[in-house]
Amino acid sequence: MNWSTDPTMATTHGDALLLGRQIEKISWKESLINELERHHNTVDYSSYQGGTVHMISSGVNYLRPPSVILRSIAEDARDWKYINCYCGPLGESILRCGALVYEESLKGSPLDAPIDSALTVGAAEGIRLAFEFLRQERNTETVLVAGPQYSIVHQTILSAGLRFHEVFSGSEGRFLPDPAEIDAALESTGATALLLTEPNNPSGEQHTEAEFDEIIGILERRGVQLVLDKISTDFAAHEEIRTLNYGAALDRHDHWARTLVVDSLAKRRAVSGLRFGYVLGHADFITFIENRRFGGCPPLVAVLGIARDLAFSGYLQRRRHGVTGISDTLWQRFGHLNEESRALLAVSDTSQLDEYADEVHDMYQLIFDNRRLVEDALAPWNAVTTPMAAGFNHLLRVPLPDPDPAVFGRSLYDEAQVACFPLACFTGDTGLAEAKTPGGFGWLRVSCATERPDFERQVEGLASFLGKYS
């Protein structure tokens, strides 16, 4: 088994730390995620009608986007100037400013001037730019990756010329490591950067604000860089969503200069094909991006709809917490915007706000209802699930008819037409997945952002398959 535990690195709860070996290269053609992707990908998506393959763990939000975005897409289809417009290497100004408004609203206090934003072609480019910056400008060599991750994270770290270790929690049923486990893993590996997703993809777990504050204190004490992927987080549009105020901890520990934040509206709002992402960081990071992006820029389709979504999200968050408006500190930075753009970001027109709030609430209500459907339908197999603090992914533990995750994944697809990815698809060191998969049970990523009855068919297919072999 190619995972390592060090008995001297005990966490506060006394369990062994699960620390992966150093990864410098992955043969992607031989990886489980690639094998299953190729096995499942038998549909031509240019003509896909949605009735052939059930993808219960695709990681894509298939729900209906908010009307403010759909209307904007329709408007751009009638007047296509945005499709052909060049916006500069950092992206369209109103969207950059919209991202700052949204992030300040989550923080609940002014976003200081040294922090700036840049648009990216999806979150994937944001992650790539972050690690290239750390390698070229911060002399980073080794990254600690907290918890399981989707494969593009591992690919991006390696393509930037870095190496990484993964650390999982040693606690039963938990994957995201706690502060003590992260501290111990940093000590053991000598990593000078931490990749942290809040909430984690695929497990859906999220640190509490107290835990996150402790982690930032550890990073500041050690001088460790942070890449914070918050792609699956959201404002509190639903009573079951717990928004992490990451910015307050960065303020308290003065860690902004060592933090790169990656986010994306695309998956949160079911517009993944628009490839809208953004990054936050100090001026040197933004300059690094600007110097490498001449001749290319993020897409401009549905600019006003995306900007309005960011503005509405920020407005609702501020209203929820009794904050009156955008801070003077941030507002002064928007002097270059025209009057219409400033009015949009300030939400001077609230005529569409209630519709928007209801739609986003309904989106998350369906996600949480789908999660409950999974738990109820798979109860006969003693399914155990990880908490889903936000986003729409979580891990589900079920009995595996075959201990080989590749055999299980292929069989589930061939017999039930359900595509579901086991835990080993989300590790660089697959021994970590083996360590968390005892006694014939395995963890699967389940994505709950699918309309019914499609989602019901996915769950029924999985339940039927498990029933056949249990």
C-alpha cells in the first residue's frame, strides 16, 4: 500500500494521520478517473438529448439558471456585439467590480485596496494561474492538498512544475482534515503552500469558522501560502447553507498577502458552458496575470446577467446581516465605471430581486431534497453520507459488489446506465482511498443538482444495482 501514516503525528482525537506519498507525476492514461471517463463517454454530446446516460456524479449543475442570466443570454443572441468584443487581459470591468462587491458582502467589512480581481476562463484557469504564480514568483516547490480533489487540481499542480502530498482526516467518516492534521502534515512534508477547498469537492465538507481561523493562524505562523478554492460556496440563499466567512479570518491574521482565492459563478448558477470564473489576490498576482494574458480574455456572453447575479447575491447577503451598502473604501474604486454600471452594482433597481431570490432558494431546495431522496432510497444498504454544507456534491458510502473500484464503476454503468465515480478517482495517491474504504464498502461522489425525474432515475438505477448484488 502506497500511503503513509506516521504514529508520531497524532491528531487531537487520537486517530492516525492519513498522509499521502509525494506525487511528482501521474500517468493519466492509466488513472481510474480517465478509465471510467472513457468507459462512460459513449454519447456524442453535440446531439445528446439527456435520455441515454444517467450521470449521478458528473459534478455539473444541471438545474435551471436564474432568469437574470437567461434573459441576458437571450439579449446577447439578438445583439451579438459582446460575442465579438475584446475586454482586455483582466476581463470586463463591471464583472471584476461585481466580484469584489460580492466578496466584500460575504466578508461583511471593507475589502482593502490591495486586493484586486481578474476574470478567468472558468475556475480551472484560475487554479492554473494561482499555481503558476506560486511556482514562478513565490519559489514554491511542494503543495499540501487537503482532502480528496477533482483531478484537474492534481493535473494543474503537476503541470506548473510542482509536487504535492495529500492529507485526509483520520477520523471515521470524515475526509477534510482538521487544523491539527493540517499542521502535522505541513510539518512532515515541508510544504510551503496549502490547497484548500471550502466546501470540499467531492465530499461537501466545510470547516467551521473557528477551524478555518485556526488554520489561517497556522499558515501565518509557518509562512505558508494559501490557495483557497471556494467554487462551491454561496451566499445564504437557503436556511441550510452555512456560508464560511473566510475573509474575516484573513483580516484577523493579516494573511491576504499570502492568499490566492479562486471562485466561479458557472457551477453555482448552472452556466458551466459560459466559463465564468475569477480570482482575488494582491496586486503582484494581478500583475502576473496581466503580463501573461495579452491576446486573450474571458468570454463576454451574458455580461449584464452575470454582473446582476453577483450584485443581487451581494445585496441579499448584506441585507441578511443588516449591512446597509457597499463600503466607501470599495465604492471609490469604481469611479471608472459608467453610471449604469454603478447603478447595477448598487442594485438601484430591485424589481427583479424577489424573483431572483426565490429562484436561487428553489435551486438549493431541490438540491437538498435530492440529497434526502438519496438517503431514503439507499437506506436498506446502510448508506452513510458526508455533510453537504453548500454546493451540491457529497460522498456516499455503500457496499461495493466488487472491491476493485474500476470493476464496480464499469459494471454500474454497463448494467444500470449510471455513471458514478468512486473515491479513488479523487486522489493522486490511491492508497488514501483504500485506507478510507474498509470491509467491502466504498465511497461514491453524488451530485444532487439535477432536475427530477432524471435524478430519481439515477437513484433508482443505483439502488437496483446495489439490490441485485447485496
